[in-house]
Amino acid sequence: MQQMTLTLGHSPDPDDAFMFYALAKGLIPTHGYRFEHILQDIQTLNERATRGELDITAVSIRAYAHVSDKYALLPSGASMGDGYGPMLVARRKFSKAEIARKKIAVPGTMTSAFLALQLWLGDTLPRSAPKPSILNPQPSTFFDYIVVPFDQIFQAVRSGQADVGLIIHEGQLTYQNEGLVLCEDFGVWWGKENDGLPLPLGGNVIHKKFDLATRLKISDILTASIRYSLDHRAEAVQHALQFARDMGRDLADKFVGMYVNHWTLDYGERGRESIRRFLGQAFERGLIPHQPELEFVI
């Protein structure tokens, strides 16, 4: 039987490698589909999704507001910050008012971390930002930032290129090794402000060119891959170690546990409500062009 090849975009990070271990190694049935793994950073994947280039891809939840016309959210594959999330770090602790006047190194403007930063700064920034439009899709942010690859943010802060760094991925576990201190954890902040809901960071999406029956088949395969890794944790973590920058096995296992868990198997109603609030608040502040209708493959 001839296989249909699908492009699958995800980050070269231990949590994504863990999720797709069974697919990468051919350990589960794929029912006539072959998955070509495209490993790129999340900002690049977000940009590619705006052009509809990949069949299935990881995206930032913030970016979903710009790709909801082309992609539907899959029920599995979510990265949720349940009491933890992207962090602001610096060489010394700054208050929110101070951070609003500092230069911040960020990993990309289409990331959920960047949107969380904008929402957190909130009333410390002027409220006269122009509404985003086709001609101006990114409204003025009214704070000073530079875009730096996520794995270079520590260096940007240490060198003085930026005063504060917005860190994602494993940097959340290693920033103290860099001599930096925590100014804010957006997962903690979001939960306090939103009835204990997790902070929605990333998800997997599938192109709407596929009919519903096909989307469901592919969704089931991806969910089976995640479940296989959770059921065979030791070997899946061993596979993920090749993508664990500056992390030993124990730290990599901890990081994987933060972002591949029960939320990853299915958002559930609380997960979906958190996405609605996250993007709803963004729309109310004029940070995204429209409030997308959340279309889940269920």
C-alpha cells in the first residue's frame, strides 16, 4: 500500500522529541501515513503556519490567532504552563514598573511568551495603541525589546545587550546557573489572575485542506504517539536527550514532565477555556487583529 507523506513541524526540543518518539521510531501503526519531521524553532514554525506551508505543525497559541483560517487545533500536543511558564530574568530583580522601561530580549513576537509579557505589562503601558490591521498587523508595543533566538537570550542579558530576558524552554530550569534572578513567572501570574487555569503556550494544528475524517485519523495517530511515550517514559526520555541542551537525564526528565502530561493528551474544557481567555484578553487590548473561533478536531 502506498503511503501518504505528511509534513510534521515541531521544535528540536526534548518535550517535542518525547511526544513524537513513537512516530520517529516507527513504534505505532500509522495506517498508511508517513510523517516527515521538520525540526525548526517555534518562531519559524509560526511564520510558516501563516503561509500554510506544513500539513501538521506546532504553533504558539498566540500565533493561532493568525492561522485559524488555515488550521484547526488538534486535541493533543498542547504545552500548558500549569503553575509555571515563560519567565523574565535579569542580573538583578526588577519590579514591573522598572521592567516596562528596560530593554527586554524576547524569543519572537508571535510567541505566546511575548503575548503573556504584553498582557502582564498591561496598565504600565499606554492604552492608546493602534488596532492591528492588514497594513499594521503588529500594533505598537510601547516598550523596548529586541528579538533574539531563544537559546541566545541568556547571553544577551549577561552581555548587557538587554536588561531583561524573556526565557522559554529549558532556560526555565537553568537560568540560575547563568547567574540570573527571576523577576516574574508568567505561569504563576496567569493562574492567579485566571481562576487557577494553566497558561496556554503551544499546540499542534492540522491544515484545513484535509477533510474531517482524515483530520480525525491523523489526530488519533498523534495522540497514540504521545500516549506511547508516557507509557514508555524511560526509553522516550532517552530518545529526547539528544535534544536536551545543557541538561542531564534528570533535568531533561523534569522538563519533559512539565510540558508532556495530561494536558498534552487532551486540553479538556479547562484547557480550552484558558485559550479562549488568553486570546480574548489579547483581542480586548488590541494585541491581535481578531478573536479567532477555536476550531478543535474532536
